[in-house]
Amino acid sequence: MRVEIAEARIGVLHDEWVFLGEVHSVLRAQLGAGADGVVQSITVRLGDRVTEGQWLVRIDPSLARARVAAAEASRTETTEELAQASRDRGRAERLGAAVLSEAEIEQNVMRTQTLQARAERLDAAQREARVQLDRHRVAAPFTGVVATRHVDPGDWVSLGQPLLELVDDQQVEVIVPVSADLVGRIEVHDPVELRIHDHEVSGKVVGIVRALDPVTRTAPLRVVPDVVDPWLFPGISVDVAFAVDRTEPGVIVPRDAIVHGAVGTRVVKIVDAKAMHVLVRVIASADHESLVQGEGLAEGDRVVIRGNERLQPGQAVEIAVAEPVTKTAAAEPTIRPGEG
């Protein structure tokens, strides 16, 4: 039988593993009410872009303003009393024990200290009242897009109730659950490719959790793209391709040399112009090559790549083409989670 052959080799197989990841926003926040009250105004709607520090929601501050005014009045009153007590204490100390009793002098000192402590306490209460007043306004903590709006003007809100959800769509990352086998082969800063349909962008690994989920038996990786294209928006799923060099013991042969049959996977090599079948186990495949293990298969063996499906063991052959296999680069993904 006339066949075509190639030469088996030893080397590194440039493989590509692909896992499904999901795009997440680096910054995503539920903006809650800082105080109880009625919503007076809300300046944004779904999809509006906002900048950091921009005021978004205002809650009726009437009660909080009244508390600030009361705190300021109490603080002013105490400050005036403290000033008078300080003057009285100074006069008593100047007159001394010759004019005033020791008890009167001690009373002046004690009154001054008491008013000083009250002034400090009221000063703290005044600051607290002003902070509570500021919490009646909600500002954007970062630049982003309004993803959800929960309230309208006139709604009564309680402390901590969600008002808006804000998403930063300009800074994204991809969370990828991967197999334990890949976790042992990947490192931080390793390059990746992010793909969906006809779109593709490069990226890199920035975080690895070297612990498996007890249910899925996968470990999450964090990947960031080099460029945030418009199609990389939060919530979308993307294929994440990892380049892996397979260096396990084995022999690299063309994919066409592998024959799958009912009795197992085999490679046909030529010995003394006759066909010899070798049972093999495929470890990995990439582009047009496969890394295999099989007893009796070694580097330099001539393996059949055309006509091997019909060859019987010991059958004589005529070699039509004999050329060595050249090293090829990885192209399309060939191994997905659970394979190899």
C-alpha cells in the first residue's frame, strides 16, 4: 500500500487551554441612604454617566439642620460661660488667700474645668450634627455609570436603604475558574488572550487563588485586559486562552498519524517497509500536532500520516512522501476544561 509518512520528534508542544470567564467591574457600589427622610431630589437616571464627587441624591435635611443649629447654640452659650468663669478664676487667683477663702478659689477652678469639659463635649456634638447633615446628600464615590435607580423624589428612605447602583465600566477584570492542572502551570503576569466571536484582546494574569472550590473543583484566576474595548463590559462571558508548554515525557507526532478505533488509539510506524501498530495515549494536542505516549514509539520513528486507517499489522508499504515534522505554533484552542 502506498502511504505518506512523517518523522516523530521529541520537544515542547505549544498548547493552548481555553476556559470561560466573566467580565467584572473593578468598582461597583450600592449607594445607600445616610439618614432617614424624604428624597427631595435625584439628579440621575439609568445609564447616566457621573463623575467622582458629583451630587446624586438629596434627602430632606430640615431636621438635621435644626440639630446643627441647636448644637451651635449650646456650644456658643457654654463658650460664653467658660469665658466668664475664666475671668472669675483669674481675679480669684490674683486676690489670693488673703481676701478669698481657699474653698472659693477651688470652686472657681472647678467651675472653669467643668465648663471646659462641657464645651469640648458640645463641640463634638456640633461636629456630629454637621456630619449627619452631610449624610443627607449622596455623592458618586467614583466615575462610572448608573446601573440601577431604586427611588424617586418623594419616597421615604431609611438609613442604609439602597438608592442607586454605580458601576465603573472603564476598569474591568475577568474572573476565570480553571482546572487544578492549569493552576500548577500558570503564574502571575503570564499572558492570555480574551476572545468572543470576532473580537480578541490580549491581557495578563494578575491574581491566582491556589485553592479549589469544593463543589466545582476549580480555582479562580483574575485577569485584566491590556485594552478595555467596548465589547468588554461587565457581565459578559469571554473565552480566556492560556498558552501552556507541554513538556511531559512523550513523543510529538502529526495529528494525522493518530488513528482512533474500537480497540484503542494507535499510531502506525514503518519498520523494514512494513506497518507496525503502536497503541498510544494522547496527552495533548495543539494545532497540527499531538503529544503521545506509547511503548515502542520513539524519536525518529517514521509514522504514517496518509493511508494509516486501512493498514493491517505487518502489511508491506510503499513510501510516497518522507519529510520531517517541523515545529508549529499554536493556533486554535484544542483543549477545554476536562480534556487532556
